Amino acid sequence: MSSYANKGDLTTGAIRGHLIRLSVPMVWGIFAIISFQLVNTFYISMLGTDPLAAITFTFPITYIIFAVFMGFGIGMSSVISRLIGKKLAGENTSEDIRRVTTHGLVMVVIASAAVTIAGLSLMNPLFRMMGANDVMITMIDDYMHIYFIGTTFICLPIVGNSALRASGDTMTPAIIMTTAAVANALLDPLLIFGLFGFPRLELQGAAISTVLSNGCAMIAGLCVLHRKSMIDLSHLKDLSRFSDSAKRLLFVAIPAGLTSGLPAILNSAIIALLSKSGAAPVAAFGVVTRIEAFVFIIMMALSVGMGPIIGQNWGAGRHDRVRETLKLALIFCVVWSIFVAITLYLFRMPIASVFTQDTDVAKYIALYLVIVPFSYPLANIVSGWGSAFNAMGKPQYSASMIFLKMIVILIPAVHLGYNTYGITGVFAAIAIVNVITGIAFHLFGWNRCTQKAVAPHPSPV
């Protein structure tokens, strides 16, 4: 654990320098994670509108799975970074760091097995409830059957890499996931279209490519964790403190996972509404959500990068450095969001033409990019505050904000919008809610963070 004494110590040194050093590698690391679905979407779009709509139906479910294990990852990063902060402040927490990391990975294996069983059992009725017809169900089954079987391979790297990032190392996880993304991009066309003697598997090929590539990332991540002495196999033999590890992790992981899954619930509701107007708006929505994921890679990287800084300084009692980190991050958030909004508006038609030749699909992609992007600055502020509160070990604030926005306000708003103005009303509702909640939640977050007397809900760490 000696590496924490140098660049892994985020409680000293320039905040701006730490943010850049931790966030920049994560730009391509997160791009690698997102590229799995983006690349899949691009190649599957070449098969036609129906396959593109079918893969769009899978996005909310795969995102929910991702969100559950992202919750584990957020919990891992939050707990480990605060333990490291306490270590840097003089406490002996080295063994706790190894124990919590090891037990956390065991929990992921158990949880992913449960997801596999539940997913295979409930797959068809779930997608029928979302509005998929018989043709769609067949194509969805081709993809999701393999995806569910490979859940452990897909999800274990998420949590293992979070432990590495908590120690101040964002470069290694970025390299691992970038390598996996390149492998997926190479395998996709071979297996989807049956090139160079490979069988033409279409959506099955995309799923196999995703599982195999992530499996390689899983093996690489475990090797690095073992080499850095962040896991200790002796804790697999002695599970006497497993409940303590689980308590520490789940305190953050459960609300963070539930919160991370809320966008998928929201998107499911939106897709169900759009499906009433045919396959074209569903396909368009699938494209624009992938575009948003791509253009905000840098924002996600910043959220991941600031997490260990906030966590370590919160654990060490350096609240002044926490506030400085938040100020720098939120300013960048607004500036980047404005730039993205202008760019998407100006190039909306060329962007649409990259993903589809269907004029109806292109029309809805362009419509979305006219209405929604200018609400991005305030929408992303909400996400930034959510990440910050998770890192502080205060997931109750993050969960409350996101739940209120997406479930209590936005789902009724998009229904009202659709019933009033159709698809245009859905997109307008998204933008309006982004603006209103962004302003309100920023005022709430900054007020809670700057109140020195506030130390609610003591965490187990």
C-alpha cells in the first residue's frame, strides 16, 4: 500500500492537477465502456430499422444491470477512498482496505448469478410489457439470452476497476477497458455480419462479442488488484467480517445502485410511450441516448475523477478541499454542456445520417437534438451533485434528488407531454424538467455542502 504515499495521496497538492490527472485517463476508459453499446448500435443499424428498434428495447434492461453493479462500484470507490483518507491521516486501515475489496468482489459474483437466473426467467414477459411485438421479441432474445449468461464477465470489471480508481490509479482501469473495447469493435462486424468465414449471428454476434471482451477485462483487472495487494485471498477463507464489509459497501451501494437504475426506468417509460407511434421514434430515441452517452464521456470521467478526491479529503476532514473540488468540477460541467448543446444543434442532420437512412428516424433524431440539448447544463449539474454526495458517503441526498427528478416529476411530465403534443411534447417535457430541477438541486446541494454543522446520517466508515 506504499503507493498511496505519493500520487495516491489526494489530500495534498493542487486540486486542479488531481482532477486533470484522474479524469483524463477516464475519458477514454469511459468511452471504452460506452463504446460497447455505441459500436453495437452502429453495426446493428446496418441490419435495418427493426433490429435497431429491437436493440433499443434492450437498453433500459442492460442499463439497469449496469446500474446495479455501478452502485457496487460507487460503494467500493467511496468506502475505499475514505479508508485511504483515514490511512493518510494516521489510522491503520490497510487490512480493512484489502478485506473490503475482496469481499466486495465476492458480493458481485453472487449478485450477478442472481441477475442471470432472474433475467433468463423474466426476459420475455418483461419486454412484452415494454411494448415489443413478436418479431422484436425473437431478436431481443437472441441478444439478451447471451448477455444474461455473461453477466458476471460484464459486471465484475466495473467494481474491480472502481477499487483501483479509489487508490488514485485511473490509468490502469482505462487501459484495461480500452483494450476490451477495441476487441469488441473488432469482433462485432465479424460475428454480426459473418465476415472472413465467421458465422452470421446478427444480434447474437453482438452479445457474444460484448461478453468475450468483458471477460478478458475481468481477468486483467483481477490480476492487477492482486499484484497491487488490494485483494487478499485469505479473506475468502475467513468470512467472519464479511457482514462488516457488506454493511460498509451496501450503505452506499444500495442507494447508489437504485439511483443509477432510475434512468433506465425512465427510459423504459419513454420508450413505451414512443412505441405507440411506431418503430421509428423508438429507434431514434435509442440513437440519441447513445449520442448523449458519447458526448458526455468527459463529464462522466470528471465525476469518476473527482470521486476519490472528494472521498479521501472527506475521510481526512479536509472539507475546504472538497468544496474547491466541487466548484472547479461544476464550472467545467456548465461550460462543456453549453459547447455540446451548440454542436449537436448545428450538426443535427449530419449526425442523424450517420446512424440511419430512414427519413422518419432521422426526423425524430433531429427533433430531439433541437429541443433537449440546451437543457444539458442544468441536467448535468444534478448528476454532478449526485456523484459528489456518493463520494462523501451521503448517498441519501443523491438518491432523493435523482428519484424526485426522474420518477416523481419527469415520468408524469413526459406522459402529459405526449398526450398534449405527441413526440414533440415528450422531448419538451425532458428539457423543461432538466431546467427546473437543475436550478433547485444545485441550490440544495451547495447549501448542504457549505454548512459546516451538517453531518447527517453517519456512515459505517
